[in-house]
Amino acid sequence: MADAFLVRAKWVVPVEPAGAVLDDHAVAVREGRIEALLPAGEAAARFAGYQTIELSEHALIPGLVNAHTHAAMSLMRGMSDDLPLMRWLEDHIWPAEMKHVSPEFVHDGTLLACAEMLHGGVTCFNDMYFFPEAALQAALEAGMRAALGMIVVEFPTAYASDPADYLRKGLELRDRYRDHPLVSFCFAPHAPYTVSDATFRQVATLAAELDAPVHLHVHETADEIERSIAEHGVRPLERLRRLGLLGPNLISVHSVHLDEAEIALLGRHGCSVAHCPSSNLKLASGFAPVAALARAGVNLALGTDGAASNNRLDMFQEMRTAALLAKAVARDPAALPAHDALRAATLGGARALGIEAVAGSIRAGKSADLVAVSLRGPELVPCYDPVSHLVYAAGRENVTHVWVAGRMLVREGKLQNPSFSGLDTRWQMWQNALRPHADS
């Protein structure tokens, strides 16, 4: 692909400004960045020397941002399904991780996840898992943008021995890669029930010093809240507030069980919520109060969670499910309309990760992270509103082209990167190793 090219589409949905749908426009890309967004006729005259990619039946949107996942857990897809969260974790997932998780496991699982996500128009993902350097290497091989979680838990694993060791390794990785254009970092204390007050205080101090996001599971289940009250005397969010973690850098994942005061608290502190509707449904965690969060001014992002608890890394499914659930929970058909769902899947995620100056919308100066979605075929016509179709009718199978920083990674639905060759052999090897944990 040339360093300079035009993408001309039937519709361009830039996400900024909100609600905009531009007919017959083109995006000019030069050296990986968006140079201009303008009517197609003007673009042809102004950029006459640029290669032109014609997408006459497509909507062009910003790359989707998966704001919460555990990418390596793609290797555990479908393992021990249909169990309560803690039984699933304690009897199946955690024992499998203790035995098998290694840099090789994380690399191969993350590369598999990247292949799936790119096919579905995801250009950036926020990861929380062990051996983040292996995940980082897989993401870079895939050509994707990634926010790497500097994970912290209290117990030892194959990756680190104690909280100090987790933080040291995460910070060293950040120091090595913090200037890489496709890489950013978040502190990732796993959850209130796996992290101590002392560790949370240290994370809060470091996050403030480095102006880095803090990404953790919060109020995912009713059991988590009951446990916090028993052990700490307060609900998890109040505990986090007392420890100094509430603020614009907080990415509160799931946030299902919230009362009105907690919703207002998240809004008042400028927090983000990474809403994972499919995972919440599959694990029977409950229904997040999305409409109320939006009214309170909370920045809403969307995530898939890991493939072990979803079982798809499919942001089109998350947009549709989030929009439909929001209406049912609020008993309001106007809750989370299509444009807002798309914004949550793009700019909302970028804002939560602190990369909204780079990604999340189609605007001059930003990285050319772009996705073309074909809106042709009997299931997608007639089209009165392309954004409605993107959220309620289209799916990841309609993604035809994906660019990250101007590099075409999917063309006519096919992955272009040779790094994905050999994946079949690798996932089969890991399936054989993990099968006993699925059958137990």
C-alpha cells in the first residue's frame, strides 16, 4: 500500500461531530495519518496523485476499540461453559492458568485473538492478562493498536511473585515501549477481591504520577459486593473512592450492580465504564444501568471481555446487545441510540484509554485506523440510515477492509499479514493441553 491514498465511500461516519453521516466523501491518508476528510469530488481534484480505493456500497467508520478483554483467553474459548462466575474461575479457569499460562501461551492466544478482532473491525484492544510483553509482541506482529495492562494481584503466578514484582515488571515494560506509536499502558489491578488496600494505594499514586488509566473489574457481581461489605465494611466503589482511585483515569469494567449514588459518583469523578453486555449475560452477572450512567455523564466504552466468557471478540455484537439491553433496562426505546452505541465502541473506548487524540474518530491529524463495512445484500437493504444498520443489522462478516495507522490489514475480508500463518497448528496444540480442564 502506498504511503498516500484516498478511501472513497458511499458513507463516512466520522463519529466526531456526533451524529454526522457524510454521503460520498473520501478520507485522504498520508504516512499513516488522516490528512483530510472531504467530499469525494474535491478529494479527487486535491489529491489527484493518490491511489484511490473505491467503496461504493460501504460505510467507512473509525476502527472499533475493544475496551476490555483478556486476549490470550481465546485459547479457552468454550471451556467449561454455563457455570456461575466463581465456580467457573475457581474450578476451571484458574487451575488451567496456573498449569499452562506462559509467555508462549499468551503470545499464541493473543495472536489468535488479534486475527479474530481484525476480521471484525477491531483496531485497538485494552488487554488485562499475565505476561503482557508476550501480548504486546503478538499485537505488534498483528499490526494492531494495543493498551497493555500492567496487571496486579496479591497471589503469586508464573508471571510474578507478589504485588511489587507485578508492578516492577509492568513498569519496566512500559518504560521500554511507552514511545511506540501503537502501544499504550494501563495499570490493571484485577479486582477489589484480589487486590489489597496497600496495593491499591500504590497503584493510585503511580497512576497519578504517570497520568495513566487504571483498568479493573468493579461491581461485576452481587457476590463481589457482599464480600466487600463483609471484609471491608463498605461496597467496592466506596472502598476505591477512599483509596483515591476514582477520577478521569478510572476504567470501571462491568459496573453492573450500581445504586443511584454510585452512578452519580462515577459521573462526578469523570470515570469511564467498560460495558461488556455479552459477558454479563453469559455469566448471569446482571444488567448494567447504561442509560443512567450516560445521563450522569459517565464516559461509556464497550468491551467483549475474554473469549472464555463471551465467547466472541465481536464488537458488532456488543454494540447491538448494548443498545437493545439499554432500552429494555431503562424501559425507554430512545436509550442508547445507534449513534451513541457506535460512539461507545470507538471514541468512548479511545477516551477511556487516554488515546482520543490518536484514535476513535475520523478527523484530520489522527491515525488512519479505519474500517469499511459493506452494506449490500438482502439483509442490509434498503438502507435509510447507515448507522442504524451498523448497530442493528450488520455484523462482523460485513467488514471488508481494515487499516491501522494506514496499513491495510484486512482486504476484501482476508487477513493480509503473514504473521497469522501457522495459527492452526498452535491452537490445536493448546487445545490438546487444556482439554482436561474443560472436561473436569
